[in-house]
Amino acid sequence: MTQRKVRVRFAPSPTGPLHIGGVRTALYNYLFARQHNGDMILRIEDTDSQRFVPGAEQYIIDSLNWVGIRFDEGVSFGGQYGPYRQSERKEIYKKYVDQLLHDGLAYIAFDTPEELERKRGEIANFQYDASTRMQMRNSLVLPAEEVKQLMEEGHTYVVRIKIEPNEDIHVEDLIRGDVVINSSVLDDKVLYKSADGLPTYHLANIVDDHLMEVSHVIRGEEWLPSAPLHVLLYRYLGWADTMPQFAHLPLLLKPEGNGKLSKRDGDRLGFPVFPLEWQDPKSGDISSGYRESGYLPEAVVNFLALLGWNPRNDQEILSLEEMIRSFDLSHCSKSGAKFDYEKGKWFNHQYIQLKDNQALAELFVPVLKKHGVETGLSYVEKIVGLMKERVNFVEELWDQSSFFFVAPNRYDEKTVKKRWKPESASQLAELIEVLSGCEPFDVEQTEETMKSWIESKGYHLGNIMNAVRLALVGAPKGPHIFTITEALGKQETISRLRKAIDLLQ
Ligand code: GLU
């Protein structure tokens, strides 16, 4: 058998912002495509005009671009199999609707919403299927003449698939194995609506996967219940031989593990469930995004990659290249993956450590600006290098390191009470004299100068150090004192000591 070229697609519906689970689906498709030198397609499934949300398509594109998922074809990328927006493929689908009708594998139904409602009232657990379809108003029941007339008179109708009951339908899933569902539980789903001349999701999805020569359908578990219908559609349309292989990814679960992760969990527990910030065009409500919350895209990718898959060793930090090399659908878990947000923060911490100081400094500059600080990049780079170990997010660098950029103008009261001794002012005044002659003003020399001065005077080392820290930082925090003095430089160090003497004595 000749191997088929790997072609996968990410096929979101623009019904709102892309959920972080959708980003994971796109990522797994991407890893799979890259690993097999295949093609990655972005298809926009917008046949449900009722649920269309303006701005959602652009949001999807921007989100995937931010995390670094690249497409070979699709909406905004072009390609040989376009158009890639389903609303622009109307004519293409009509042909297959007609084919199914002609072959007797689908039928026309005129039931109005009210009629369907009434039936639901009459029959408990009503389902439009083999057991009920002969009681309804459709082309299986009505004389051909009447059907023709109703259509000519412009009555709206839908086309439904005709599913034969009592057949075991097999979905071969690369993650779940052979999934068997009996056709009797399926209903005669609507494939096409005359009202807008558009197919529904099911038909458009299958026709496009076929025409776009998709080899693997990798998507969320929520689509597994649709898969038997899709298998049938491939058969009905005569495409069973080239049906793509399915892989239904595990659900993302709430951090507690019970139930599907939702936007409300994010609100409740204070973490984003969307890649980028999103403003709802109707309500104006803003939902937070990973980007705006200070995540590095590499960290998000790494975090998501391991929600449902792992490389079968203990390695947690993986570059994109490593993921592409070791990704394996058959190693994806069947059961849901708990969304451990704390782990997400841990990943961000790790990626901040891995990032070089210059790149990190560039990310920190806008934060500094926001606080009114403008200073040379090389100084920022140095401070970032000293402090990054302490933070999970770039923003947090400000809390940790603001004293490197602005002198304290108030001093932590409790510390003053405890650490500023009656003799502190005169001792620091002496220290200023001592430090004035200290050259070079680096960690080693300053430490040596200060310690030998303390020793020769018989002062208390701890008391001096505490007072100096209070003068330089304003609070009992920060790295090693001599690391601070070196970064600040002689002039600034002395000026801060002077200021503390003035204000605290
Ligand atoms: N349009 C569907 C979605 O929004 C696509 C499901 C699939 O990949 O088949 O997720």
C-alpha cells in the first residue's frame, strides 16, 4: 500500500474566542504534521451563521500565530485546495447533497420547528430516526408530486441523512482503538438547510476533509459522538477507501479533575482559559489571555503539549523540535487531562530562566516604562540576570527589583524600628568615607573594604549590613548587599546612604 501524504487540518468554528483546549488541538496537529513532513491546513468552519461572532476568525489566527503554530495552507495562508472558509464553498457542497438524495441515502424534510416541538411533546425522548421518520413530513412519506410542489412554493426544508438502524458502526481511533456504536442511537442529522443554502457542520466537514485530501483528523474528544455519523457519510458518499484516520484527544478537565474545563473555572480560580485577551463584541466583557497575563508562548506550548501526551520519560522541558521528534498519537492518554494551572506557572518560570537576559530585558522595558523608568538596556539586562530566578512572570520583576531603578523614598517602618540603631547614622557616615576610596567598586573589593573597616572598628557586622540594606532597598529584601552596591555603583550607593542618614536620624 502506498503511504498517503500526511495532511491535517485545524478546523475551528468562529463562534467566539479560541479556547486553550483548541490551541492544544492545533498544536497536536502541528506536531504530527511536522513530524511527517506533512501539510497543516487552517479551515474555518463557518456554516452556522447563527453562531458567527465577528472578530473570532482573526482572533484564532492571531492566537495560533502567537504560540508559533505555522500553517502551510488555509484561511489567510492560501493554497491549492481553497477556498478554505466554508461559507465560500456553498456550491461545492450542493452537489453532494444532491448525490445523497439521488442515491436515496438522504431525504427532504419539511417539518417546521412547531411540528417538531409537538412531536417532542407526544413522544418521550423523541429522536428523528428510523422509528419515527415515517410519522413526519418528509419525502419518504409524502408523494413525490407534493414534495415537488412544496419546494416550488418556496417552503423551507432540510435534508436529513437516512440512517439504517441496528448496525454496529466502527470508528478506528488511533488513541482509543476500535470504538463501536450502534446506529440505532444515532438520529437522522440535518445535513443541509434550504433556508440559507448551506450545509451543516457534519456534511461540510466530511466533504472538505475528502476534497482537501486530509489524511488524519485529530480533534477534541467532544467530537467523538459525531464520528460514527462521519464514518457513515464517508460510506454514503463513496469515499470509504480514503477516509482519514481519526484521533480523538482527551478532554481538558477542571483542576480538581471533575468535569470539563470551562471559562467559569478560569474566572473562579483566577487563570485565563484563552490564549489572548478577548473582548466580547456584544457584551463588551473582557476575558483574560495568557499573553496579557505574562506568559511566554514557548511556556504555553510546552505546558499544553504535556496535557494528554508525554514523551515516555521524565523530561518536562521540551523544545518544539524535541516535541516534533517524539510526539506520538498512540501515546496520548484516553482519559482526560487535569488542567493544573500551577504547573503552567512553573513552566513559565522555567522558560524565563532559559531565556537570555537581553530578550528578557526587552520584555521588561515596557514594564519599567509603565513605572516611569527609562534606562539603558544593558543595565536592565544585568538586573534581569540577577533577579529572574525569583519570578514566574516578567511583571513580577518590578516588585523584586524596583530598588535597582529608583531609590527608596520611604523605609519599611517595622524594619526601621528593629534595624536602625542609635549609632547607625554615624556608622553609615563613616562608611561613606570608607567607600569613597574603594576602587574598583565591584563585589569583591567592596566586600573586602567594608568587612575590614567593620573589623578594625569592632562594629557588629549584622547591624551594619541591616542598616545598609535599609538605606539601599528600603525594606529587608533583595539579593546579597554587595551585589546591590556593585549594580548601583559608587555614586548611587553613597547618595542612598546619605539620604537614609538624613531621613532616619
Ligand atoms: N468545527 C469543529 C470545531 O469547531 C471542527 C471539529 C473537527 O475538527 O472535525 O471544533
